[in-house]
Amino acid sequence: MTDLTATARLLSSGRATGALIGDVVHVLKRSSSRYGLMLHGVRRQYCCQDGCCDSGLQSDVADVVRQAKELGATKVVIRTGQRSYYVGEIAGLPVKDVSDYVGRVGEDIFVVAGPRW
């Protein structure tokens, strides 16, 4: 169950940012993904796994997930790539597709789907 009063702790490595919300790390990168994380009024795009638009799963993503895991993360939320490209685990944590998380996920924090602007 999601704690809707949770706040985000931001982690970064290279071009990747992780928003740790409760025990879930949301992986973000500048991309053309239609899924975004609205964090206190600012929208950031979800990283796509296959690198179609944002270099995808590189060492920066794994590093962000490792940082989050050290802080108690138990799962990763990221965008499944084109043609259903999907990796089930990153840095030892199970991966979930962002489309299953649309809506409020924390205090003034929302997963949104739709145009980037």
C-alpha cells in the first residue's frame, strides 16, 4: 500500500535521477516518454528501458537504483521500452512498469500520462 503522505528523496548519477518515494524508486531521465512524475509542480520524464530516446538502461540507472536500495527501496518503477522491451530486475530489485502507477503516489507527487507539454 502506498503512503500518500510520503515525500520524495532525489538521487542522481549521470543523466539519471531517482525519486525515492516510500520504498519505491522512480527512475527518471530527460526523454520523450509520455509518462512523467509531477513532483511539487515540476514534471520529469520516466526513463525508457530500451534507450529509444534517452540512452535507457546504462550504468547511471543501475547506480541510482543501488543508492535507493541502500536507503530501503524494494522495487523500481520505470517505463517499459518500445516493442515491450522489459528487464525484470535492476541492481537486484524487481522492476514494475510506470503505467501501473498513474495517479497520486505521495505528498504533492503524481505519476501522469499524456503529452509532455
